[in-house]
Amino acid sequence: MNYLKVLGFQLDVILDCNSKDEYLVDTKELREEMEDVKEIVSSKNPDVVILPEMCYVSEFASYYEELSNGKLVVAGSIYKDGVNVTKVFQDGKLYNIPKCNASGAEPMIRNIDRCNTSEFLKHKLDEHTFFVGGKKIVVLNCMEYYQNAHYIARSIPDLFGIISICSNNNPKVFMDESRVIHNHVENIYTFMINCVSMYQGKPYGKGQSYVYGPIQGHEKEWLLKEGIVMDEHVSSILKLGSEAEYFYGEFVNDFSRFGRSDEYLNNPRNVEVGIIRKRVLK
């Protein structure tokens, strides 16, 4: 069975903004954190690497480019000309994807026209869609998930999963949305990657990144015994805390749910949650 190896990083960062742009503050701690990220990536050799919204470090572009050979690297996002742009690397090529939906707290909402779900599905979805190991994945940036994921999950055939990168101080509302999505569509994944951040000198991004998707009951029991945190929803696979952490797992979505079946394969497998390195940014 063709498992997809996914590695997500909940980075601890400092953000700031002016009236037009939000931006990542370059610090010694951030660069050390990114060196830790590189070590973990090297040890896991994943198919997919995910960094949070607003956490794109341009100085690492050549690293992302090289890393993306045979892989999908969602390298975060960065403001350009007043618009939040998602940076995705695949097979050595960079894809710049302007964010289509924003909240009222984001400076970019003053610079873009409203994009409704119908327009997003018709005109924007293709540039958000990637294939890894033959599996279809849609990459969304924060409010793009909140506005559109419910419709994507229920209308896009052969979808393996949705990646959403965030810089979010209220992850609960996104988890509530994910619960609704996965109540209706049991056989896809949501990989929600949030950052832990200070924003203009105050705590902002709350972390609590999570993975929802198909998980067998026996595997859920094993993961709980191993100390993996999840919530009560049947599709909850893992949830991070509120510090710099990563998760790794290997996932399929075509399997038998019954442990007695000849076709049974444990899913997910090799799930791991760990601390990147404890930072003191506050």
C-alpha cells in the first residue's frame, strides 16, 4: 500500500505588521529553529513537508527547491505587494499562490476583492491542487480553508486531503469547521498547520495544529496509549500543543476498517509528535 509520509512543523516565531504588510521578524532563534527543521526533515525523508502561514524564510529558498525534488514542500507564506502569497515547491519549481480569502484582522483584506466559494472552485482551485505519489492534495492558506474546504471536500473527486497553513489565534473555529467536513467526508485528510507566535509584542498564534482523517479504531487506541493527543471526534488523529512542535505520520485512505479482514492495514502508521526545540521568544 502506498502510504504518504507527511511532516508538519508548528514553528515558534515573531510577527509584526504595518498598515499594509504583515511580516516575519528575522531573529537568531528563528534561524536556529530552521536548522532544527532541516535536521528533522533529513531524519524522516517525508513526501510532504509543511510550514505555517507567514513563516516563509526567503534565505532558505534554495534549500526548499532542492528538497522538493520528488516531494511537495509547503514552505509557508510571505506578504508581497500587500498580498499574502503561499510558497509551494515541487520538483524544483516554485509556485506562488496569492491568498484569495482573508479575515478582517489581516492587512491584505484592504487590497483584495472578495472571492466567493463559487469563484474559488471555478477559477482558483487548479493552482491550489498538487499531486504527490499519485495522490491529489489541495493546499490552502488559513481563511481559504475556512471559506472553501467544506465544498472542496464534498465536490472534488479522488481527493486525498487538504493542507491548510495558518497564523491563527483561534484554532478552535477551524477545528469546528473540520469536524463538520469530516462528519460528511470520512475518507480524506485535513493537515492543519498553525504557528505559535508573538504579534506586536503580545502572544498571538496559539498553535494547536492538528490532523483529521480516516483512522482505524485499534490504531486510535494504540496512539492514545503512546501519549498522542487527539480530541473526541472519530476522525481526530493528533493535536499539537502550544509550543514549537512537529508531527510525522504515514497515511493512506484506501483500506479496510475491520481488524479481522485479510485486507487490513494499520492506518495511520509511524505517528510521532516531538518538540523542535524549546524557544524563549516571549
